[in-house]
Amino acid sequence: MTYVIAQPCVDVLDKSCIDECPVDCIYEGARMLYIHPDECVDCGACEPVCPVEAIYYGDDLPQEWNDFAEASAEFFDGLGLPGGASALGKVDNDPPFVAALKKTAS
């Protein structure tokens, strides 16, 4: 199990976690950020810097946000192992679950 970014990140995209990640495994979608489960080394550096407390170790993810673990896996289904978020850049797409969420920030 790896870290998962959940509901509080939607439409916020603060990116403090990206700056803190030592392995460049946090990718930017259209409305939120996603942690690549195969690239993450479970160091936890991203969790304490998130200003909206959206990052959870998978086993600690609140039950009401379980869909975000599935959405994260779906986000990476078509990407495979890009080898780092900075090389790939923003992916102007989100899984249907995230794309359908009501806008939470302007």
C-alpha cells in the first residue's frame, strides 16, 4: 500500500507535496494530484507538508474517500511507469470519478 491523495486536494493543487517528494512520483491531473503507487517509496515526506491534509497512507485513508484510491489507480492505468512527474508534465485529465465531482474552489 502506498500514499493516496484524497478529496481535500480537488481543485486546490497546492503542490507543496511535489516540492518535498524525493522520487518525483506526484503527478498533476486536471483537478488534483496523484501519487504513483509503483514509484512511491513510502517515505511520507509529502504528508506533513500538505496544507489541506489530503494525503494519507493507504491503510489510513478515511473510508468515505476510498474511491480516491481507485481513482488514483485509474489515473495511472494508461500512463504506465513514466519515470517521474517532472518529465511527463501536467496530464490534463482525471478519472471520471474525479472529473464528475462538484467544483470546490474557484
